[in-house]
Amino acid sequence: MSPNIVDLRPAIKTETIPAHIAEEIETFEAEAQRVLGGDLSNDIFKPFRLQYGIYGQRQPGVQMVRIKIPFGGLTGNQLRRVAELADRFATGVGHVTTRQDIQLHFVELKHVPEMMRLLASVGLTTREACANTVRNVTACHLAGVCQGEVFDVTPYAKTVALHLLRNPLNQSLPRKFKIALSGCRQDCALTPIHDIGLLAAKRTDGAIGFRMVAGGGLGSTPRIAQVLREFTPMDELLPTIEAVIKVFDTLGNRKNRNKARMKFVIEKLGFDEFKRRWEAAYAAMGYAVPTHEPIELLEYADEPPLLMPTKAPVISNGNGHGNGAAFLNGDVSAFHAWKRTNVVLQRQAGFTTAAIKLPMGDLTGDQMWTIADLAERYSNGNIRTTINQNMVIRWIPEGRLEEFYGELLTHSLGDPGAELVEDIIACPGTDTCGLGITSSKGMARALAEVFPAGQVPEDLRDVSVKISGCHNSCAQHHIATIGLHGVGKRLGEHTAPHYELHLGGHVDGTPKIGQLTVKLPAKSVPAAVRHLVDVYRRDRKNGETLQAFITRVGKVALKEELIPYT
Ligand code: HEM
Ligand code: SF4
């Protein structure tokens, strides 16, 4: 990067840090200094550090900093700040996670308090991004612009997130607690795998509210959440959630963290008894009688940009005339391929949302500056992270897409295939995670041979591939059409990396955990997956998706097909 680029960058706008936040950062700083000075052991410091969103890494002495991005919404200004921190204190790379956060890796503890202050001055925090707390509240990245949504869940996601952040109720739960909100049954925020999932609903009288499910979660014991409340009126949303958290807080297992998630509380009590306890907790809060106040919604400004949509330019069929755009590496057909996979039309006529594909969620500080800049020049300055580890810019006038794509290309951000099968999800794995058994990111790169970016055929469009480096399921392999998790297999003196293959998981419609089908040596996985696709093409019925094919054919027959690769 040349110095003049840095000089041209806009200044980051900051606000005064609220006193209570400044104070909590000072407390963190004092504790961190005690650790660095040898006066406090790392073991005692650890739970405190996690509460503030700072995780250890596989590599000793460095930290992972997880920045919470409620519902994935951040401004260009905030993204510039993250970029600055990535360059100054981390590896120059940020990582968008499957729960819409952004992580910075290889950070020295001594720099963390300064980073916290710099984040706080633009309204961001790492607080309660890890540990036994309510984690980032996630939501569909298309909320507010999606053609199919019942209503925009964004203000509700923001209100729930801010209501629970630093809330005494949420400081020392038995285990982590995850909440997600989706705008329709397509369920892009994956509500069935959350402790609380909220699906937008409308009653016949026109009132809007949420269908609330509880007790989902992945990890080594995956569970699909069950319906706790068919219709939660908006005014009762916060107390309804609080009552669930209270039941969990009281009954969760604090002795064995492997049995501590709320799904285990429900399993032990039975869902009916859990529901009864929740009703009792709700009534005890005084909400059984309808005297409560209406919800005070926080606003989220996401208005159309001042640029008015113009008619899309007439594009000739790739003969080099008439498109008017000077793509450095692409041509018109490349633009169309990208548009087909990365752009959706908004419910607001003339506006589009474009996804920027980030390979396995990673992007450089320079790319963050670029995205911030593009969001301001082509849209209203807002960006959202997605649970498929990408970023989207909404409100782009359709007529400006081609020009926008040209700019993405010059910054290596114009890959097609965002949110589709070639957009493989992988957890950090052995690259940085202390629990990793296999290199999930390496496997994702190997599988790119089977699902090449921008060239995946139409019949595999809706397939998802997710790879975790161990059974903890950070990449959510249980809900993928093709899910893989890393295990070690002893072969004489050595342990060889293997993957368990899970097939047929999904969350839309009737959610289903993928079936554990076969254990494969890491090196055979690409060939086995290719064979699975071949078998599907050979034996499918007319119009059958891979998902439907897996369900119909079943585990036994598919295992038989894949045994030669084990
Ligand atoms: C006992 C240990 C762990 C368990 C049981 C666990 C489990 C999970 C699960 C189930 C998810 C995501 C799926 C969901 O939403 O439910 C997740 C997310 C994630 N985990 Fe872990 N995990 C563990 C440790 C780690 C470690 C050590 C790392 C790496 C430093 C890590 C990195 C991640 C990342 C990057 C995500 C997406 C994060 C987010 O924004 O919340 N996890 N974890
Ligand atoms: S799935 Fe396992 S290897 Fe991957 S990040 Fe989670 S704990 Fe680490």
C-alpha cells in the first residue's frame, strides 16, 4: 500500500465513549496488566477475558478478538475502524464469522485495551462475544429489503441485542446462549439451531409478532429447537425472552459444561415441563396480566441513498460494445455470471443487494476500506455481514451495478458464487483453533476443485457444504447438504486426519440434522464428494434436488456407494 492511499483515506468519525464503558475497559486493562506483570494467572484471567470477547488461540501468547456485530449491521465508518485495527494490531486480515461477527487474530494482549477504546469510540464492542453470555444476536442479512419477508426484523434484533448487552441477567449463565431472528420461513438466520429462534409471523388480524422456538444448538449433540410460543406479540417480546433466560439460568448444569447448554435442560425436564417453568417465570415477572409497557424500539437508519435508481444500461452480448464499463479483469459475461449469483432484487423497485464473496470469511484491511468506500458511494453507507461469512451492500441502484462490479474486481472482491455451493463454510480449524483436529480451511480449498467458483452447474445451486475441524461444529456441518467434521484415526503409531461425512441437513421447511454416513481419510474427501454428485446425477428423478435425493435414497445405500473411499 503506498502512503498516498493512506493519506487519501477519510478520517474515522468518533464519539465520546460513555463513562460506564470507559470504566469497564479500564478494569480490563488493569487485569490484563496484572497478567502481563505475572501477578495474575492466566487461568484466573480467562473467564474474565472471555466475557470481554477475547479468546485464546492455538498459538500461545496471542489472542483472538471477536467484535460483535448485532444483526450483521455496521457502517462504513465502523468498518474503517476494524480495518485500522486489523492493520495496526493483528495480521492485516479480518474474518467474518458464521454468526456475523468479525474476528481479528494474533493480537497481543497488551494492545487489547487500546483496541477496545478505539472500537467503543465508533459504537462497537467485543463485550459478551464469548463466554457464558448471550452471544451476538443474528438476523437475515436481507432484513428490510427481502422480497419474501413478513416484516423487517432489524429493529427487533437491535432492540433485543442492546437490551441484553451488559444486562445483569446475562453475565453468568450456565453456558453460552444464542438468539437469531428470521423474516420468513426461508429462515436465513437459522432459527432452529438457536437457544431462542424468532421467526417473523403475522396473525389473521394483521398483528405482527414472532413464532418463538427454544432449545436448539449444534456441537457434538445437535438439537432442533421446539415451538415455545406460536405467536409472541411485540410488546411481550423482551419479557418472553427474559423468562427463558431466567429458567436457563436457574436450571442449567453448572458442573459439567459439556451438558450445560439449554438443550440439555429441556432434554432433562421434557419440553412440556420446561414450558410450564417458563410460563411460571413469565408470570412471576408480572407479565401475566396485560399491564406492561409497549416495546420501545431502537431505530436503525437504513433509508434509500440519495442516488435515485436509473434504468439499467443496455448490455450487448459480450461483443465489447455498448457496455461502457472498463473492467480490468472481467468482461460482460463475467459481470452477468457475478450478477446471477451475487445480486438479488430488493422489494423496493430499482434497488438491488449485492453480496461480496469473502473466501472463508477473510478479507484484508485494504479490502475493508474499499467496501466502506463503496457502501458510501453506491449506497447509504451501511454494510451487513452474512452468516455465510460474506458482506452485502444493499440499496444499490440496479443501473449502477456494472460500474460497482468493475470496482469490486479491481480490489479482488468480484468473485461470483456468494452464498451458493462454491461458497464453502469452514471454521478456523488447525490454522488457529486449539481444539482443531483437521485443517478445515485446507479441506475447503481442496473441495473448490469439485465446486469451482462461478462454474457450478445449475443443479447444484442450492447445495451447501460446511466443514468443521472437530465435532464442536463451529461451521455448522450438521445443517449442510454435505457436512464434514474432522476426527483423528489411529493408524499404528500415527493419527491420520479423517472426516465424518454428514448428509442431508437443512433448516428451511422442516429442519433436519444431517445423517452421519461414513468416515473418510482427508485425502479421499474430494473424490468421495465427486462420486456422490455423480451418483446423484445418475440416479435422480426428474427435477429432484440433491437434498431430496439424499432423503429418498437414504444413508445405507449412499454409504455403500462411498465405502470404496474409506
Ligand atoms: C468446547 C469448545 C467449542 C464449542 C462446543 C464450540 C461450538 C460452536 C458452535 C456450535 C458454533 C456455531 C454454530 C452455532 O451457531 O450454534 C460455534 C461458532 C464458532 N466457533 Fe466455536 N466452539 C468451541 C470452541 C471454539 C474455539 C476454540 C474456536 C477458535 C478459536 C471457535 C471458533 C468459532 C467461530 C469462529 C465460530 C463462529 C463464531 C461466532 O461468531 O459466534 N470455537 N462454536
Ligand atoms: S469446530 Fe473445532 S476446530 Fe473448528 S473452530 Fe470449532 S472448536 Fe475449533
